[in-house]
Amino acid sequence: MQKAIFLLSLLIFCKLSFGQQNIATIKATSPKVDIRVGDDYFMKGGWILEPEKDPDVFYIGSKWLYKTKKVTFITDIDSISFDVQAGHTYDFTILLNNTTACNIQIAVMADPVFMNVSAILLIALGIIAVLVFCYLYRKKIDSKTLVNFGYVAPVLFWLMTIASGAIHGNYNHLRNVISELGAIGTKSELFTSLVLILLSIACILFSIGFYRISKQEQLSILPAILSFATPITMIWAAIFTLGNEFHSATGPLPLLVIIGSLSAFFLWRKNKAFLNARKISLLSCVLMLLILTRFIKPFGIQYEGLVQRFFYLGWSIWTFGIAYYLSKYSKEKQS
């Protein structure tokens, strides 16, 4: 029994010693460190060694186009590189002035749930199938039926926001932005992404109906064309969720929605039947422009979620209002 305990203790000691030897160590005489990601400097002297943090974690998002990517830490006298992969961590030590050990960890965020070739192809095929179906049966599908998805989209959006906030478990609707509901690794990531895909399809169908009725009634089609910015933004957010480098690439697109609502007010002025629709468009534009309050304290700092909801409230009113007035006009004209 004593021999068994001795051998077991020896094995544990050897394993711990071997594990400690596996942790790479580089040296530094300055607390300032450069970080290079691939061939580009991510931080030039911007990483400051903080030995009190154990470990001091450097987070890096995963990239869809690169399965592996090299991350290099460069001190004033030494360097170390890792070929990193999504969802993995890499530990090493920087010995500052030969006395202070600074434990560093590189944490590579996992890919979003739908950011893989199979999922993207499936989503793309689904959207293409919807578009092909609408084209092939364009004579049988009533434009009024399509534009009625303008009722569905806002309701689905707000239900998703409330439900995802509850699933998330640590979410404040006044302080946290919508993107945080689908952030990588959160409990609500999968649910939010799934609903965003459905929401984008509803918005596509609405925009198609919007375009068809605008064209049929000789209204300016510019507002309808700009409304397609919404489904593009939502499908992008579903695939490239918060935490991925590509997430913010569609940031300017909501501006097109604001321009669309404003253009409806001015470009439809010749048609008196759409006076109320123009008023709704102007009201919606004003509400969406309240997103600019993010540049005013304390809104942009403490209440970013509230600021963002001003925009989505304006978008909801505009989408719902356009669906109502276009449907009403089509019905009255048919009668």
C-alpha cells in the first residue's frame, strides 16, 4: 500500500512538473508589449503587463475566412507566436526583469453558431428558394399578401427581444444593445440567430410586396428598395453575431432605412391618397433619428439599449404603417 501511494504521488508530481515545463516563457525588461495578429499589428505597444492578473487574458475574435491565424506577442527583447484556432486558449508567461512572472492567456472566441459552410449554404438556399418561389408564382401571389408581412416583422422582432432577454439571463433592455442577445457564447445566441433568420425572410417578403405595389401605383420605388437594407442587416447579424470581427460591417445600412422613410414623405406628395402614409413616414423618420442621442450624455454611455430601441420603434411604426396603408389602398382600389 505504501509503495502504491508513493508511486501515485510520484506520477502526480511528474505530471505537474511536465505541465509546468510545457508553459512557454519569454523575457522582457519593459512592461509594454506589441501584439501582432497575422501580418498586422493589433496593438503597437498597447498591451501593458499586469502581473496581478492571473492570467491576464487577451481576447481575439474568430474569423470565418481563416481557420487558423498566427498571434505574436513581442516584448522589447523577445517574442512568442501561436497558430490559434477558434474556441481555444493558449497560455504562456512573460518574465519581467527576470523577477516578475506575468501569466498571459490568449483566448480565441468560438465561431458564431451559424458561421460554418453547411449552415451558411442552408440559409442561402432557403432564402433563394423563397425568392424563386415568389418569382415563379408572382402572378398568383397577391402583392397585398406580401406587404402584410409588414405586420408580422415588427411583432416578431419585439417578441424575440423580450424572449431572448429572458433566456440571456443577465440583460438590461435599457442599457444593453440588441446585438448582445446573440453574442457568441450567450444562452440566447442560438434562439436569437434562428429568429433573426425568420425575421429577415418576413422582411424580404414585405419589401417585395412594398416594391410591387409602389410600382403598380406609380409611386416612387426608392423607399421600397431602401427597405431591403433591413433584411440584409438582420441576416448578417444572425450569421456574424456580436464577438465576430465582421459583425459591425453592416453598421451604415440602417441609415438607408431612415433615408427610405424620409424619401417616402417627399416623393409621394403628389398622391393625396397617401397623405397619412407620408405622415407616418415622417414620424418614423424622427423616431429613428433619435438614435443620434447616443452622442449625448448619459444616453450613449448608460442607456445605449434605450437609444437603439428608439430606432427600432421608428422602424416598427414605419413598417406597420406602410403595410396598413398600402393594403388599405389596394383593397379600396379593387373594390
